[in-house]
Amino acid sequence: MKNAILNETYELLREMEVVKNESEFSKEWLGKSDSYIRMLRFKNIEASTGCVAVCGIKLAHYGKRMMESDSYKGIGKRFLELSEQCNNLIKERAEHEWLQAA
């Protein structure tokens, strides 16, 4: 499923009421325009590696902070897992591009 990691992250943040909608998620968590997620869905394309990286970095940052609090350790762990999934996707894309170029 295209953009599964971003979709999962969006749903988690929406459930937590960190973001209100896809527009806010696109701007605040992906560093893109407010219509970015809708455009991906409409064109049925994958998100850019850059926005996956931005999202992964933010997830790691907040995940680490949450792990410092007993109240938020569970959600902090989930943020770190999603961050790792973002990193893995970036690595897979880089390896794929490198193999194609070789």
C-alpha cells in the first residue's frame, strides 16, 4: 500500500488530536503544502523521500522526549517505531536506486 507509513502516522496523530486534518499533517509533519497528501492520493504516487525523512525526524524527536516521561512511554515507543519504519523506507529506496544505477 502506497504511503502506508505516512497514513499510519497521520491516523495516530489525528487520534491523539495532534493534527486536525490532512492539510495540517502535510504542512506541519511533512514540510509540504497543505494539499500534498490529497495530491498523492489523487495521482496514486508515493511520497517524496524528503518528506518521509522530515516525518521520521519529527517522530524520533518527539518519541525520545516522550520516553522520558512514564505517562507517555507507550506512545513514545510507537513514535520511535514509526520513525524507524520511515528510515527503513528511505534505505530501501536508496538501495533500489543504487542497484538500478549499477
